[in-house]
Amino acid sequence: MTVQDSGKVALITGASRGIGYGIAEAFVARGDRVVITGRGEDALKEAVEKLGADRAVGIAGKAHDEAHQAAAVERAMESFGRVDYLVNNAGTNPVFGPMAELDLNVARKVYETNVISALGFAQRTWKAWQRENGGAIVNIASVAGVSASPFIGAYGMSKAAMVNLTLQLAHEFAPVVRVNAIAPAVVKTKFAEALYEGREAEAAAAYPLGRLGVPQDIGGAAAFLTSGQSEWVTGQTLVVDGGIFLNAGVA
């Protein structure tokens, strides 16, 4: 089936695989064109081939690198002439352990990659297209950012900052650009596999919906938040968690 071109363009960071790729896939399926970023040239090339070289462009680099941020936005404008949607998905979680033992240099790296890079991309897409033409931004946060998250505290702290960044940008960019966040629970990706590898059935049993998330779950949520169906939604964090928060406080 041929998909009608929507005329819209999305820049999605950290999208060569996992949640970012799932979002890119959802956007392409509805007729958008996408510019995807990631650290690995080979993974990006493979992702572009799967999405369709006529629908997708890849640009490799590290999310916190300001030169890469500039290059990604420039590539979108050069290739497609617009950037309607920005999805800040790139992130890192290189440490597992108690906050009392957290290496502060690692904490700085997590914050730089997960939060400052998102602000940098938002500033650039705003100036390049969205300020004059409108659009939407979706920040990928986490349930770790809206609750205590034992042993991944640095990650949770950064995702809490993403939630607040969403509020700040939603206020400042209104009424022309809507800004929302998605807070997933555990989604089956390489990034999160340490949380369920070898014990998926046990991990999934804690979820009222009986399974862990998959990238397509987040892709659907991101598609909604960048669609006409959410035109009166901004500054919100949509928790996509399979119902896991329903268990809060239950012994």
C-alpha cells in the first residue's frame, strides 16, 4: 500500500535502533520524512535502508556534540527544507549503583548527553524552522524520572530534568510549538536489556498488561503527540508503562 506523503519532516535523535527507530518507523508509516541520528555509521545506514532511502536520511555523531547538532539540523533543512517535529531520544546510562558512590564526572556525562543535548537540538530546530512555521517537540523521558529509581539514580535524575525541560520549552515556545514528553517503563531494546535479560518473564509479570514494552508502543505515542489529534496538548508527560505504576504501594 502506498503511503501518502504528509509533507512533514521529523528529526529524531538516537534513532538507528530501539525506541528511536520505532518512532522513525511510525512517522514514515504515516507519510513523514525523517532525519535520524546515531553514533554508528553502519547502524544508521542499515536503518535508513529499512525505512527507505527516499524517506530517511542518517547523520552520525554524538548527541552532546554541538557541531553534530548543527549538522543534523542543517542536513534536515538541506534535504527536506523543513523540520516540523523534533524527537529528543538520544540518551545514555553508563552507571549502575547507589547515588552515594556515583562518580560525579559520570553524572556530568549523563546530564550532558540526556538533557543538555536535548536543549541544544530544541534551540536549533526552533531557530531553523519552528519559530516561524510551528511544529512539535517530543522529549523521551522515563518512569525513572518521575519516581525513585534504585541503582539508576543518575539516569533518573537526568530524566526528571527532561520532564522539567519539557515544561519550560512548552511555556516559552507556545503557541506555535507544542512540547510534550513520553515516560516509558522498560522497553525491550538493547539499551535496557540489562534490566530484563535472562528474566523477561519475571520482569513482565510485574506489569498489569503482562508484558514489557516494545519500541512500537513508544512510536505510537510519539505519533499521537505530533499529530492533529493532540493539537490542544502541551507541557505534558505521557507515562507509557504497561500499568506498572498501578502497583505502587501494593505489598
